[in-house]
Amino acid sequence: MSTPAEHPEVLPEEHPVAPYIRTDRMPHIWCPTCGIGTVVKCFATALAESGLDLNKVSVVSGIGCTGRVAGYMKLDGFHTTHGRAIPFATGLKLGRPELLVTVFSGDGDLVGIGGNHFIHAARRNMDLLVILVNNFIYGMTGGQNAATTPLTAKTSTMPYGNFERAFNLPQLAASCGATYVARWTCLHIRRLTKAFGEALKRRGFRFIEVITPCATLYARLNKLGSGLDLMRFYHDNAEIRHGADTREVGIAFQDRIVCGKFVDEEQPSFLEMMHEHYRKTLGSKYVPTPPEGGWLHE
């Protein structure tokens, strides 16, 4: 059998996003028909199309199924403690403001145990891209009820149906001050990739929620079929409404899923407001250092 070396005009086959993925760590941990891998692929494609210097892009994840993303991306990454991805990312951004810092984690990690960090990072308009993969359940630790589990849906800790109201995440993000808010399902590959590309170029707290299947626990406990059945459900029930009032985009059990870009505005980021404040109050005494070294004031 001939080899590529014998025929240099034949290039070895490589997946288009392979340069962005740690292929030596494959096969990955995620279950068959889980949507997290699709979301990672969309993010890698957006990075490839952005032309960004990958030495200045980092990914921070927490604990859970989606929390494993940082370990699979061929970027500087931080796999942090449960619920603490956003404060780790905040420290990274403040210490190295020239970096593009992305938080990539799940609904339990970011708005369950990490909810307080989420709302204050949005309030401060911290310059972070937050990608939240929402499968409506704690997928890695046994299928417990989550802050996003729809009413009446069954989980391992609420086997007779959830009676707690779920977070409407776009409304939560927008009401706290996020300057870019969008939601897509992992079926919307092109639209999701475009949203990632837009958010990579924005400043401030950018939030993208991605609805994905959890066939192993959520679908099984609720007798919804396979991951493919859930993708068909997204196809039949996703409703694209750009600019929709985020108060009206909550998700009920097996009901419509409103998708689209809901908020897109320019507001000064935390660092911009900080610099402006110290320039006004300290005048010539305030001497910002180059971005590589952070900043100082006398």
C-alpha cells in the first residue's frame, strides 16, 4: 500500500477542527448522542474563521459533563472547582487583560452552585464569553434536579416530577447586565457557529445558552427516546425570534424553545470603567502598565 510520503500530492486526511482539539485525548468522555461535542465543534469552527491568535485565547471550565471541555481544547485551559469557573476566569482576565477568556460549562455548574458568580460577573459587565450548555439536569453525577429542570420533568431526585420553577437563563443574563445574549440548540449548527463568531468579537459579558440532549439520564428518566429523538424535537419545536423579550422565552417541559439573538448592545466593560474611574480620580498619578503586565497606580 502506498503512503502519503510516496505521493506528496496526496495530503493526509485531517478533520478541519483537529488543530483546535487535543486528539490525543480521544475518545472523549461524553455519551453517544450527547450534544456537547457538537457545541465544541461549532466553537472550534468559529475560532478557525475568526483568525484570532490562539496563544491569546483561553478556556475555563468547571465541574460536570461540559466542564471537561477545557481539557479537550488545544488552548490554554483551566479545569476549575465546582461552580467557580467564572471567578477563575475573572481573575485570569484581570491579570492578563489582553487574553480572550471563554467560560465553557454546564447549567448546574454556572447557574446552580455558581449562580452568584454568574449574576455579579454580568452586573459588572466583565469581559468574558460565557457558553452555557443546558441539558436540564445534572448529567455527570446521577441525574439530579437542576436549576434549569422544567416543571413536571422527572429527575433522580424528583422521580414524581419537578415542582420547582426553572431559571429563564436569557432573562437572568439580560436582567443582570449582559450585553450579548443568545440561545440556540445544538441542532442549529450554522447559527450557533455564527453566534460564537459574533460573540468572540464583542466586549463585555456575552452569554450564549445552548440546549443539548442528555439521552443517558434526562431522556431516559422522562421516556423521551434517544438523543436523535430529542434532536427531532428541537427541529419541530424550536422557534427563532431574534430580539424577543427575554421575559417570554422560558422553557416548559416538552414545549416550544424560543431561539435567537435577544440582546446585542455596546456598554463599557469592567476594565474600561475601572480605567476611566481612576483616570478621573487620580489624574496623572494613574499610570496603566502595558496589558501584558496588568496595571499599577501610585
